[in-house]
Amino acid sequence: MSWPSIDRLKSWGGWRRNGHPRRQIYLQMDLTSTCGLRCRHCFRTVIKLPRYTMTQAQIRILGKEVFPWVNRLALSETGEILGLPILDEALSTASEAGIPFVRIQTNGVQLDEKVGKVLLDNGLSALGISVDAASAQTYESIRRGGSFEEVIQNIRSFVQLRNRHPSPKTSIALNFVLCTPNAEETLDFLLLAKELGVDSVAFSHLMIESEEMRKWSLIYDPATANSLHADIRRRSYELRIPIALPPDLPSGIRMHTPDKMPDLGFWGYCEAAHDNWMYMMFNGDCFPCLNLQGSGPIGNVFNQPFAEIWNGLFNQSFRRTARNDGFARGCDHCKAFISQAVAGDEKGYLSNRLTSMSTASLGIEDKVALSSAGAR
Ligand SMILES: C[S@@+](CC[C@H](N)C(=O)[O-])C[C@H]1O[C@@H](n2cnc3c(N)ncnc32)[C@H](O)[C@@H]1O
Ligand code: SF4
């Protein structure tokens, strides 16, 4: 008798946990390409996306074809979804499909009472709200187009609404991208988070999207960055507010040399492969990871069965090689999961436009297929 493979055991584990034999995927997706803000640090300052939002009919397809595979769902990776008319439909479809964990990341601008009720009534598991500052001046210089007072009031009201809800299962986290324009406000930010009554704060380092952004990054001065990390840890402990914080930086950063980019591939821990990630763009195109868009889509959920995409040769061989050999083909460096071992590699903080140029070669404006039904 031969032993079952690890993949098989994992899928049995998924079956036992979630009542569905195929429910094993962490789907990270976008319902829309659009956003009303123009944040200074966002990739939108360097890439122009076509305006596109999924339709109700497409969401129904996801409910039937894709969501039964999904164990965890992140509904908004690169766009802003709280103002979308399809928000309720998307959340209720995910809930009816039995997805045990659904998360939304938002700028909080449209988090009014009506939207808050939609989130809570659909049993949203986690809401992340990007704030990035503890003062109106800094907030409004980074999150251009947003009002600090309004967003803070929205958060305050949503926390109260959540606390009064009959089944208050939504955890609320604030997000803060560490960079020079806001570094001095981190400790006040923890105090603000505590005062608002949110459950945690997630810090991350800036993903450098353009040459101009290099000067806002903290990674080039590891001693100052690590001292800030230490202060954040201390204040989080004093205030009893949980945090997520990137690993400390080693004393020397390994700088990326453009002319030394080897054949595209990353030797290291690939979270996407180990944790069964899939990224789905707003037009239904799928990628083994958000960072692999430069290699082109491995299929489109609106044109073919999801099983065909997931079990396809490219997806499965990518995952096998990454898990078994520690080599993620097509990836310039993991950016989603920076472990202590790779925290000192500049490539982890550089968008692939600045390393492999793979996203630039994607030519996203031209290649995204627009259907007249979904285009806005
Ligand atoms: C692209 S936004 C999309 C979701 C939503 N619009 C928001 O702002 O939260 C997702 C997250 O990425 C963060 N982000 C944007 N640009 C970034 C950068 N250059 N480096 C690191 N994080 C960035 C945002 O602050 C936000 O927390
Ligand atoms: S709100 Fe989010 S998606 Fe919109 S510009 Fe800011 S970071 Fe980018």
C-alpha cells in the first residue's frame, strides 16, 4: 500500500475542517480596479488601470464555480470596494458558499452606517482599515482625497455598531505603512487605535513603487527602523493592543543590482505555495500569487472551470517546485512574506517594476480584457 501524498492529506484536512473536499484555497481577489483616493504611496501613482468592476452575474459564477474551493477569502487587494453596489451581493454569495473566513481591506472613506450593517449582517470575519497617520495633516498628505476626521469618525461609529451587533464576529484592525512621512506618528497611532477600540494594528514597510519612493523607505537605515520597531513593540505592550510588525532588519541591506537579476525565480519560503494562495484580478484572470502577474494569467474563471485552472500544469508544478525545492519560478523575491532570513534583501521591498520589470512588461492597461457589462 502506498502512502497518500501530502497534497492529498491536506485536502482531506480541508474536508474535515470545512465540510467540502476541495475547500483548501486562500483566494485573494479584487472586485474592482477602481478607487476614489490617490494615496501617495500607492502603485496607482505609477500604473494606470482601466476602470472595471465585476458584475452581479460574474459574482454568481464565482459563487458556483470558485467559492466552494475557498477556505479564506480576501475580497479587496488592490482596489476599494466599500462603495460598490455589488458589495452586499459579493458578501452574501461568499457567506452562502460557506467560506469560513472573509476579510476586507478598505480605506474606510465609505464606511458609513449602511455599509457597516452590510458588513456585519453578512458576518464579515475581519476588516482592515488603512489610516497610516495619527494626525489630519499627515493623513491628508499621504491619503490624498481622504478626510482624517471623517475616516476616524467612521471607524469610531463602526466599532460601536460592531459592539452592539447581536453576533459581533468582525475583528477590526488598523493598517499603517511605515515610511518617513509618518514614522514619528507611530506611537500616537497606537494610542489612537486603543482609544477607538479596534482589535489590533498591522504595520508594514513601504513597497517601493518608483525611484521617488526610495527616499520614504525606512529600510536603508536599519538602526533607526529597528529602534522604531522596538518602540512600537514596547508601546503595544503598555497599551495591551496586539500588533503585527515586520521582522527587524539586519545591519546591512543587500542592495539589488539591476544588471544582476538572474533568471526569474526566488529561492526561499514561498507562502503562496505553502498556503495554497490564488490571486484573481477584477476581470477573472488568475495568478498563483499577486506578485506573479508579470508571468501572465494561468486562466480566467469566466472562460473555463476553476478546477482546470487550479489543477493545471503550470499552477501545480509551480507549487510543487516551490514547496519541495524552495524555488518559486517567475518570482523576483517574495514580498508578501518577509521572513527574518530575507528581511535584509532590498528586492523584498522593491516592486517588480524596479527589479524584473515584469509588471511593466505585462502592459496592464492594454491587456486586461474588458467586457462591456463590467466596464464602468
Ligand atoms: C492597495 S490598498 C487597497 C485596499 C484599500 N483601498 C486600502 O487602501 O486599504 C491595500 C493596502 O496596501 C497598502 N499600500 C498601498 N501602497 C503601498 C506601498 N507602496 N507599500 C506598502 N503598502 C502599500 C495600503 O495602504 C493598503 O493598506
Ligand atoms: S485607498 Fe487604497 S487603493 Fe486607493 S489609492 Fe489609497 S492605497 Fe491605493
